[in-house]
Amino acid sequence: MAEVTYQPERILELTERISRTAKEKISDIATVASQTKLLALNALIEAARAGDSGRGFSVVAGEVKAVSERVTAITGALQGEVQADLTELERVGSVIIDLINGQRLADLSLNAIEIIDRNLYERTCDVRWWATDSAVVQCSASPTPDACRYAQERLGIILDAYTVYLDLWICDSSGRVVANGRPGRYPGVIGHSVAGQSWFREALSGGGPDGYSVADIQRLPQLEGAPVATYAAPITKDGTHNAPITGVLGIHFDWGPQARTVVEGVRLTAEERKSARVMLLDQNFQILADSTDRGVLSDRFPLNVDKTQSMGSYADKGRIIGYARTPGYETYRGLGWFGCVVRDADPAT
């Protein structure tokens, strides 16, 4: 038994095959009817030549001619009706395929953005937890050389265990970085001011209702221009929520390799992967990650979003585009980002 293929495109393949077969067979019937009609005509001519002796044969030839004409009429009607139905079937099949493929791309987009949400939720937990570390609290409250050195050692240990971060910064209340976890790798960080950064200002004000702040993906010159997702939390005098804020802990998530793992890990088939593009977009549709490495942090993708739906799909210029808005995870509400998968409507082209 031949293997059954369940790809949606098989609907159109089978429709086209049926259409081709129907046309061929109807054409064959029309040819036979035409030949029969010609034979009947020849028989009538010969019967007429035979006179009275051919009169009986003339009647038979006339009936054969009538039958062939009837077959011709039926063939014409059949061709018109079948062709109209097959054309409608192809159109309906094409719409169904677009819907199926679009829903699949939207589901894959949701899966990608959900993975990012869960990942970034963990970052919000990390920064709130580490902001209460005794070495971090002591360094923020009294940034003496010994306190800062001990805090740097502590941050270095954290970084060795949590390899998804490029660096961790302790900032005083004025926004000056007084300690970081990798002073050898990033020597220009100590003394750098982050007072103008939104993540610092929000964290210094208490970090909002969830106790942390976050910035959009950006490249930091102090971290060799690497793209990072920065999360921050207030550091209080004794590490408790109600104590006075003495500084801010900023943690810089190594965005590039983590995001690439997500967009490359989307479960496309081998055929889909040939023409697919998987992206993560921010709330303004700026490209944050792209499986094709095009326009990351420099271009925007013109996503046509239905604002009433959290996910959806549509066809555009020979492509099918699926998307899903960040659903958030636990206490992480997300930043309005989107997962997006784009592929050719016909992968064979």
C-alpha cells in the first residue's frame, strides 16, 4: 500500500489530478462519439446507394447517429458542469490550505514567543532575588573598596553558574556603576553612569508593581556592542521590600545566542524550512531576532496585525504570514512582542 501523505497541499494535487483525468476522459468520449457519428453518416450514405435492400440498415445507421449526437450533447454538458465544479473545488481547496497553513504558522509563532516569555520570566525572578544578596546589599549601602571587591566576587560566581548573562551591574542611587561581575572582560563598566537609562530610573522608583523594570533589546557599548535584554530591581538598605532604596541591580541577558536558539528551534518540516523565516518582533515590529539574520535591531517587518486577536494569519504577495502576540508568563506580562513565521504560499516555487 502506498504511503499516505497528510500535507494540506495534497488537496490541490488531488484536485488537479482529478481535473486532468476528467478532461482527458471527456475528450476521449467526445472523440469516440464523433467517430461513431461519422461512421453512422457513412453507413447512411451506403444504405442510400443500396436502395431498397439497404433500407433496414439505414434505420440502424440513423439510430446510431442519433445516439452519437446524444452522447455528444451529454459530453458537452458534462464537461461544462464538471469543469465548473472542479474550478470551485480548487478555489475552496486553496482557501482551506491557506487557513490550515496560516493556523500552523500562527501556532508556531505562539510557541516561539511563549518560550521567550518563560525565559524572560526567569530573568525577572533572578534580578529580584540577587538584589537581596547580602554582598549586593552591602556594596550598594556602603560602596567601599572592600565591599565592592567582595560584591564583584559574588557576582562573578553567579555569572559562572548562569551563563546566559553577559554581566551584572551594581549601581548607586546616582546611577554610577560601582561593581560588576566581569571587570576583567568589561573594564570600562566601573564608573559608567546609567542615570539616563529607563530601566535604572524605573527600578530606582521601586521597579513598578512587580518590583522590577525592563528595557527593550539594545546594544551596549560597555559590553562590546552585544545586544542585551536588561532587567533591573531596586536594592534596599537591608534587602527587604519596605526599606529605603540605596541603588539598583542591573542584569544583562545575552540576547543574541538565546534568541537565535529559539527562532532556529521552531519545529518546521524540512520542506517548510527551505522557504520559511522565523522572527521575534517588538511592539513596534522592529526585528529582534531572525532565522535568516536579516535586519536584526535595524529593520521593521510590516506585520498586519488584527488588534482584536492575540494571534492570526494572512496571505500577502505569495506568502503566508502567521503571528502571535506575547501572552506573558506567571507575573511577567511581556512587552507586547510578537512571534512571527513567514513562508512562501507554495513551497515548491
